[in-house]
Amino acid sequence: MFAAVITIEPVIVEREVAVLLEGDKPWTAERLPMLEARLRQRLDDLATWLGDKDWLEGDFSVGDIMMVCVLRRPAAALLMGDYPVLTAYLARGETRPAFQTAFAEQKARSDAAHG
């Protein structure tokens, strides 16, 4: 879980902020290549760690649910085509009943809160 939210997600969010909230700033064009390189390094590391394993740490776990959620974010989704290992991992995770249940519960809570 911590790998998802401490090593992968912050770089993804930083790139999303640059595009969505700072896209009109003069420094964004210079900054985006650095952010993408940083994100690619994290994805490279994750793909290497995953290797030919189905899941991050043996059996499917809450850590995989967290990582799959992080990899679904738009900035990561744009790059998934360059990472077949991660694309396959993402697809395996999204089809798991535990992931579908967790995602459905999260969506229901969000929908209820924004009613």
C-alpha cells in the first residue's frame, strides 16, 4: 500500500497538477519532460519489481488494490501502453472481485456524498 501512495502516486499527481492546473504557466513546458521522466523511472522500477509475478507480494492483496487504483490515474494511464507488464497487471487487478467490490463501494460513497 505504501509503495503505491508514497513512490508512484505522488509523481503521477505532480504531473497531473502541472497539466491541469499549471498548463498556462510559462514553466510548464520546461517542467513536463522532467515530470514524465520521473514518472517513467517509477513505472520502470515497478515493472522490474513485478517482473513475471502476477501480484506485488505473492497473493493478491490490498497493496495490489491500491496500486491498481494509482495506475488508473490519467497520467499513468497515458503511459501504460509503454509498459506491457503493468498493463497486464492492471487488467488482472481490475477483474478481481475484491477490486471491483472495493471500487464499487468507493464510488457509492462518493456518489452519496455528492448526491
